[in-house]
Amino acid sequence: MFLKGLQHKSAKKVLTKKLKNTATKEVSSKPIQSVGVIVNADVLEDFQHIIKSLKLNVVIDVLCYHKNFLKTREINYPVFYEKDFGWKGKAKTDELKQFLEKPYDLLISYYSDDSVPLQLASGLQKATFKVGIAGSNQEIHDVIIQTKENEVATFAKELHTYLHILNKL
């Protein structure tokens, strides 16, 4: 437990340092070609509903977070766990490394949980434009949409509004 606390502290320090070194971004009007979505699958089990609601004609990759590994859980999607981040926020699994390294045009952090692994995944991802929902860390995201996790239709409508305003669709 003590080591886990130290590990979280070192990961948060790395994330804070990265966020402080990030200069103010200029939003380009380049249309979105790829979308990454990070979902807390412990809270929202039907994440496919989010993808359908977005109605974007682009490649959408989803990465789901589960707090604990369960052998009885049948997993048909890319997933990461708290143990998949090492010291200083280093990704341990290839699947997580690939997601964090891929340069998405839009990253959607669809969680309101304030857990360290979810913040690390969103903060360390190299997307050019990041969108979160109410409850997620405002320092990580460019836009926060004030909805709850169960209000998928409202989120999709608001996201489309902002993307049209920014000439990204």
C-alpha cells in the first residue's frame, strides 16, 4: 500500500510536469481523421453506445479502464488496469503504449472519475485536441462538456456543436 502511494505520487508529478511544460495550443481547423476514446468500463459498461452516438465517419479507437483484473470477465476490447502504469507513469503493456503514442486528432475522455490511471492515460496521450466531461481534470482537456456519464446523447450533441464551431467537421 505504501509503495502504491509513492507510485501514484511519482506518476502525478510526471503528469503535472508535462502539463506545465505544455504551451498554449492553437486549435487548427484541420478536419478530424482519427478519434481516441478513454472510458471507465467499471462505471459505463455499454461504451459502444458512445461510439454510435458520436456519428463520426472516422476511425475510432477505444481504450477501457477496469480498476481490478477479474478472470471471470470476458473482454472483447482493449483494456488497461492500474497495474499497467509503472513508476513515473510509464506504460507497461504494449496495448497501452500503442494507444498513448498514436497521434489522434481528437481524444475523448469519457469518465468523471478522478483516478490516477485515467488521468495518466488522458494526460500522456498525444492527441491534438482533448475533450472531457464534467468531473474530469480541466488541466488535461481543452474542452470540458458539462454532462454526466449516463447522458450520452447530450454529450454527442454538444461535441458536434463545438466541433462545428472549430471547423473540425
